Amino acid sequence: VQSSVIHLLPRSAPLVAPTIIPWTHRLIQAGFRHPRKTLKNNLLATFGETHPVWGVVPEAMLSQRAHKLPLSQWADWAEQLTAASDGSPA
């Protein structure tokens, strides 16, 4: 039997601001709903056609797959959606 010990240390600063965590989580969850589908198809299935997310995500990015996007991109979109709404993705 082989075993290992891993010691995890918390980051000194969070990767995303606490105020945008709800939108960040919701967007990433929607984007990875079906990982092999494009971002457009995943967002459409989650948010529908009239959601404010369509004004935030650039048209050129909609043909991408979720795993190709950096966390900073998701955070930028979440920040814009947080500013445009009451803060929660509802």
C-alpha cells in the first residue's frame, strides 16, 4: 500500500472578488453544462434567449468551448452581470 500526505494552504487573496462569486459560479456551471458543446449552446440552454448574459458575452466568444476560457474571462463577465443586476443570478 502506498500513501501520500498533501498539505494544502489557502491563497492569501481570492481569485475572484467575493461580490461576483454567485455570478461566476452560475456562468461557469452553465458553460460546462455539456463540456463538448459551444458556449452559445450551453448559455442558451441555461439562460434562454432574452437574458442579460447576451449583452455581456461577446459574439466572437460564443463559438468557444468553456474549457478554453481563462477564469479571468468568466470573472469579467460575472462582474459586468453583477453590476447590471441586483448582484444575484436568480
